[in-house]
Amino acid sequence: MIFLTLLLVIPAFGDPSCNNFKVGDHTFDLTPLRTLVTGSTVNGGNGFKSKDGTVSMGMCGQQAKPCLNKFATQSFMSQFATSALATCTSEAAFWPQALTFKEGDSLKKYVDPDTKKSKGFTLKFNNGDYCYDITREREVTINFICDEQEYPKDGFTFTETSTCIYQVDFPTKHACEDPGNPMSGGLSGGSIMIIIFLVLVFVYCVGGVVYAKRFQTGKEGMELIPQKDFWCAIPNYTKIGCMISYQWVCEMSKAYCPCMKDKDSGGYAEYETEEGNGTNASMSQM
């Protein structure tokens, strides 16, 4: 009974090796991408592929296209001679056995080189096949970049930055702090509305001045402003609106709060002056 309960409860919490990429105050979850790989949804069950089709990559495990000519046939990332994935040339990385990545050298924030803003996170692996040219294991840096798509259907970008040192750019909405709204890192709706409003005001003012200058002869200076009388009257309209609002608030306060008026003084509150002579500081009803 306990065993059956564990089978039902544990999957609900997801795989700790795939949903605990904590960078700063945010924790990223790649479990949906792993589900695509294990379910053979992408690339015919051969994991995610590079743009040229020669690199296969799993997700949170050793699910890349197997290298049958290698001692360890299963790896996280495998590289082949052609896009047919027939002859394996190297196993570039293996998924570590540790359940979680810790923020540091192997897990860090991805910063967009153009905007200099955080836009995802980076995983670094240095446990691939031994490379004799650099006398150490192959290294792979994977940039999970915030994007609208779930995964790059045309393939991820795979670059050999130097001998046996590789970089992968993998755009996905699961690298966004809000996967349901991948572009939340951009301008908000309010910001866009303000920009549109300012542009319309500029066009209105410039267009009005040009029209008045060309078709309404005799106007100079402030007279060129479109609807000048209306705009100049706005401060006075605002003042009147504030006064009416103040009067209404006072009337409602006196009507619903007895403490705001003195019943014996017919609606006038009596206050003593600092000298205590009982002088009325009359506050007329509004």
C-alpha cells in the first residue's frame, strides 16, 4: 500500500534533476522538455537536434541518439559525422548523476549580449569524451534563452567556439520567468499605450501648427497652437472640478458623520482660539 502511494505522489513533484534550476530568486523547470524527449515527440525519438542535424541532445538525462560505437552508448549530447546520425564522432556531454545543479560555474544567469539583460539561464558541462587536442574532457555550454516557442523546431544552434569546446543556444519559453507569458520581459501594455499617446500628441501639435501656419494667415506664436483656447481653459476647468468634488465630499461627510457638525449651532462648529475666548471659527455648510 505504501509503495503504491509513493508511485502516485512522487511523480506529482516532478523530477528533482529537471525542475530545480534555481538562479537568483527564480527556479526554472525543464520537465516539459524532458517529457517531449522521453515521449519520442521530437526528432523521431532521437532527442533535440542541431540546425545541421549532426548533434543530438537529450533533456535532463542520457536520451541523445545512442553512440553504438562508443563504450558508453548513452549520453546527454552526441555528435555524428552526418545528419543521418549513423556514425558517432563524439559524446560531448553526459548528464550528471547529482539531482540538482547549484548556482555557480555550472549554473548561472544568461545575459543577452545585446541588451545586457537577463534572459534565461546557462548550464555548463565539462564531462564529455576525452579530447587529446586539449588534453581534457570536452566542454559544452548550453544557453537556455527565453523565447515564445517551446523548443526550436528547426534545430538549436551548435557552435564549436574552439577545439572541443562547444556552445548551444536553445530558445524556449521554459527559460522565461513566466512561461505562460514568454514576452513578459518586454514592454508592458501600459508602457506601449503611453508611447502611443505621446506620439499622437506630438503629431497633433506639429500637424496643428503646420496647418495653422499654412492655411490660417495672420497667426503667430502661441496662436498657432491648435485649439489654444480649449487647452488654456483646462486649468480653470480642473480647479472648478476640484472645488465641486470638495464640496460634495464635505456635504456627504456632514450627512453621514454627526461628528462633522454641531447640532446646537445649526451646522456651525465652534472652536476656541489659542487665547480661549470662545470665538467662533465659523465653517459654513457647503
